[in-house]
Amino acid sequence: MGARCSKFSICWFHSHLKTSVLESSDLENGGKGEKNAWPSFGEFSLEQLKVATSGFSSDNIVSEHGEKAPNVVYKGKLDNDRWVAVKRFNKFAWPDSRQFLEEAKAVGSLRSERLANLIGCCCEGDERLLVAEFMPNETLAKHLFHWENQPMKWAMRLRVALYLAQALEYCSNKGRALYHDLNAYRILFDNDGNPRLSCFGLMKNSRDGKSYSTNLAFTPPEYLRTGRVTPESVVYSFGTLLLDLMSGKHIPPSHALDLIRGKNFLMLMDSALEGHFSNEDGMELVRLASRCLQYEARERPNAKSLVISLMSVQKEAEVPSYVLMGIPHGTASSKQPLSLTPFGEACMRIDLTAIHEILEKMGYKDDEGIANELSFQMWTSQMQETLNSKKHGDTAFRAKDFATAIDCYTRFIDGGTIVSPTVYARRCLSYLMNDRPQEALGDAMQAQVVSPQWPTALYLQATCLFSLGMEGDAQETLKDGTNLEAKRSKN
């Protein structure tokens, strides 16, 4: 098993490295790798959409503002089993049915893998509804401001910025440069964890839209003066999103610009990112945000310029978005699902916090024979020094000081007197916590060499393989670990 993983990890890096960053010209008609063609735009009956949404049931509401909002978004399922998002406007939003249909058809003619594309509409009586691709993995606001398991990684934040810029460039090239109220709730994540821009904001403002932004502090200055949205206004809003991505908070542009002018840009950065980005990359994003937030609209960059700037700072471009996001991928959904233990579930989710808790509770009970060996060798001073390294490593591991844990466990392992699979397992997780999955995989494999019948070693290998984007190998290893644990529990 260990040899198999080693072979896979080498082969994967040579054969599967591919850029996930597409040129804007590849974004139309699904890009180069799109397997399923998008449906052409069509009109739906009100009855079809009622059936799809279970009668516009409140249980199917997915919009952030809920039932009392003027325009509500529902999750729906069409009769061809396709999931869709259905936006239902209030009855006074689009009094002119012809204008609504023209707008919907114009936006519906766009097709890009950077958009949550519009695939249809409904216009019956005073009902106005839009139908778009459904994005199952929440909004940027959710992942950035209200995360549960892990903060969004730096590489993923850079990817969100690039993909959004590519979406805006594509729309601009197609004559749809205006976007209403660009914000973190308008960016959605698809089944692969890739960010997409909601097509709903591309509809020209209807009668119900009374302001460009829901918060005046984030409104472009020219809109406050003239009440008109321009392509440069959209770039200003893109600048506010760059601030969101850097800080992990919704910071008013005036406050951010004061910090930038005072050369305190590090105060802008999300504390959860500390140690995970270079000052050069941070400064580059700050410079780009500053340009987007210029008071004079003509001094802001255009969408193409944003794409070029952001292409140069991308990190981990070969790693799939669902891996960076820690989102379980759907490739195994067609297979018979495994009955996973809590440890297996944590591995599937790459939930490192849960794995840490499990390893902490397990202690050293699976280190067979080591307790006797320890008591026999306690008398040597070298042994005492080695044991102290392990003891300090355990203290750091418990306190979640994973960098120190790596150093201490490494001294214990390098001492060479005692071999402990649990120490390898703990150093493996510490490496994962420090974004070093390749070293972590080596430790998980070494733990299995020391203790071949230990399910924990296989579970940790699966976590490392998931982290490296090796989905198929990770699933197989997870299955092996689950079967081994089931076999052990019967004995």
C-alpha cells in the first residue's frame, strides 16, 4: 500500500499538473475542458417553475435576505433533473414586460464558465422570474466572512479575484460591462468549487432598484454625484471586493485607503493569513485595489488590465478549487457510498481540526510494545533527551503550536532510538496544518510501514491525497482504511 501511494504521488505531479487559470478567450462556450454544453436560453411557464420549487416553498429559499426581501431566489429542480436557481421579482419590479424579456434574452445569450449562466425566464401576467444555473457551494460572503472549518486560503482568494476579473472582461467584451451592486453575495461557488459571478446582476436596473449599493459607504463616488452606473463604477466595486478578499472583512474603502496611505497595509490583511503570503503579493493586491478605488473614474484600470495583473500573482494554479476550498468533490457520488467512521468523515472533508481532536483523544494506545521499550531504556541520558523532545512535541501538539510540534517530533524521530507510528501521525497532521501535504504524506506512509494494520495511517494518507488533489487515490485509500478498521473492530 505504501509503495502504491509513493508511486502515485510521483506520477501525479508529472502527469496531472495543469493550469486551472484559463485565458479569457477560452471562457466562452465552456472553455477547453467543459464536458456538458450549456442549454440554450428558453422561456418557462409559471406552472413549470411552481412545480420546480414546490410551489415557491419557503424551504427552497436560498437568497441571503429570505422571504421578506422584494426579490427572492429559490432552489428548484426541473423535470430533466437539472437543479436551477429561480429569482422571483416583486410584482412592481418590471412593469414593462417587453423590456424584461429583451433584457433577459440579452443576458441569456452570454455563456461563460466564469458566470452562473442565465438559462431562461418567465413572464406571465405580472410575474417576472429568471432561471439560472444552480451553484451548490454557497457565496463568497459565506466562505470569507462566516467560515466554519477553515479560513479561505490565500491561493483561493487570488483565484477568486482573477476569475471575477475574467467574468467582468468577458461581459465587457460582449457589451454587458454594467453590473448592479457587485459584492461578495453575488459570487457563487459551483460543484467544482470554482467561483462564478451571478448573472442576475447583469440585468439593467429595474424600477425597484433605488440605489447602486445597499450601503452608501461602498457606493462609487460618481454614482453619488450623478446617479448613473458606468463600467468604471463596476471596477470601483471590484476594488471593494479585493479589500474583502485581503481582510476577510467588509471594510469601507475610505478606511482602507487611509491605512494604505499611511503605509499600514499589513493592518488590512486577514490575521488568519499570517505567514501564508509574501509581502510582495500583499503589496501587489493593495496597489491594484488602490487603483480600482481612485476617486476619478478615468484613473481606474479596465477589466482586461485587472486580468493581466492578477494572472501574474496566482499561486497553486494546478490545485483544483474544491481542494483549496476543502469542499468534497462529486466524483465518487456515483459509487456505492462508504459507511464512514467520524475519522473517515473528517478525512473526506479535510477537516484538520476534527482530525486533531481525534488524534489527541487516541493518545499513544496504538504504539504496541513501545511502553515496555521506553521503561527499559529510561536510564540513558540520550534516551532522556529523546523523550523530552517527544514530551515537548506533545505539549505543542495539544496547544496547536504545529510548527513547534514539527521541530520537536523531528528531533525525536532523528534520535532513532524508538520508532513511534503515533509520532509520525502527529507530525503528519502538523505538516498538513502548515500547508505541507507532500511531507505529510511521507509521514503517513511511514506510520503504515511501522504499523501495517493501523487504520489511522491509511486515514491520514487519504487526507494528504485529498489535499494534493488526488481524488481517486484518496477515495481508494479511505476505503482501505475503513475496511481495515471494520476488520479490527470484529476481532
